[in-house]
Amino acid sequence: MSSVSDLFSIALMQGFNGLSTFSVLLLMALGLAIIFGQMGVINMAHGEFLTLGAYTTYVLSEVSSRWAPWLSAYYFFLALALSFVIAAALGLMVEHLMIRHLYRRPLDSLLATWGLSLILQQAFRSTFGAREVSAKLPEWLMGSLEPTASIDIPINGLLVMGLTLTLTSGVFIALFKTRWGVRVRATTQNRAMSGAAGINTRRVDRLSFGLGCGLAGIAGAAFTTIGSTGPTSGSLYIVDTFLTVVFGGAESLIGTIASAFSIAQAQATTEFFLTGSMAKVLTLLAVILILMARPEGLFTLKVRR
């Protein structure tokens, strides 16, 4: 009986670890789903916006611990807002200087954003060094809840999941309950007709790219609670993020959520029995097989033609 109880506890905690990975992956995928699904831009530098948010959180933690100890307990909330603002501002600048010249040129956008990712990685390396750094979490984020003697649920994981639920709900409301969301969905389904109907598709593209990058910045702030940050931290997530968006259906928010949950839980479960690399290989193989049978992804928008 004891072994069955221990196995259940391990499975439960492993599932919770999968939910933590799901939360960060979903935050990344939400931004990329807006950029890739709505604009058709393959942004290979999307992971670097996560890194930017993570380093923003690290800098604020250092500032609060050295010069503003009174801020130490609350700096993380400021870091979330600042990570969004900085990442979104950089995204708007990148869209204006580079991306807007590459619409409907997917190969060129892929190569250009890949070059941008290398530039940003080197900028992070020159500024913060090649070694990974960790933000100092507030005291209230440390520790765990213990529903039973054999189950520990980290408080920081609960915060990340709560943050993900809040932001996902906000994006859902923005897309389906606001005029901006109507413009985005109309532009996604038929750009030419949307422009003819008076929608400024150029402005929709610009704001969508900035919002997608800002969400990646928030994902970076959340990432600091479960891992350390290095110059290439974001690039480790970019493949899984693209996989999530394509697997779920590039134009479907529900598909992105379902895909992120499926991939994160599959990796967390297989990692318990196999190595991390083998778990990724098996997960990728399963996704490829499903996409071969359903190339449009798990969910697609039904559009009258």
C-alpha cells in the first residue's frame, strides 16, 4: 500500500512539474500564435524576448536587494510590468525597422529574425556574461505547500500557473470581446477584405507584434521563478514554442492552449521514465505523426469561402 501511495505522490508532483512547464510554454506560445498565426511572420528571435524579460527581472532583483531592500518583497510584480513594457517596446521597434519590410516573405523573415536572435544573444552575453544568473525570489515565493506528508507543491509554480491563467483569460477576452480583437480576427481571415472594410491592417500588425513580444517578456519574468537565465535561455524554448503553435493550429487560441498542455505533460511524464533528451525525441515523434494525419493542427478556424 505504501508503494502505491508513493507512486501516486510522485506521479502527482511530476504532473505539477508538467503544469509549470506548460505555463511558461503557453505564455511563449500565446505571443507567437498572435505573431505567426495573424501575421504569418516566422519570428526566430521570439525566444530572445523571453530572455529580455528574464534579465529585466534579474536586474530588478539585484537593484532591490542592494539599494532598495524595502522593495524586495514586491519587486516581482514591478518586474512583470516592466518586462512587458520593455519587450513590447523592442518588438515595436523591430517591427518598424525590419519586420514591416518582410511581410509575405517568410524565408526572408526567418533568416532576418534568426540573425536578430544571434545579435541579441551576443548583446546579453556582453552585458551580463556567459554564465547563467538567477533572480533572488521574494521570501513569500519560497517554500512549498504540503497537502500530505509525501506531496510538495512549490509556491512559485502556483504563482506561474495563476499568472498564466490570468493572462490567457485576458488575451481571450481581448480577442473575442473587444473591437481590437474583431480587427485582428478579421485581418487573420481575410486581409484584403479587412482593408477594404476600413480596418487599418498595418496598425493591427504593429500592435499585434508588440503584444506578442510583450507576452514573451512576461514569460521570461515567470521563467526566473523556475530556472536560471543565460544568454541562450530563450532559444531553448523556441522549437517547443513553434511546435506548440503549429500542432495546435496557428490561428486557434484554444488549439494553442491544448497543444501546450499536451506537449508539456507528455515531456514531464516521459522524463520520469527516460532521459530528458529521449523524452523530447518521443514527444516530437508523436507530434510529427499526428501532424502527418492532420497537417492543419488540432484546431482550425472555420471560414466561409
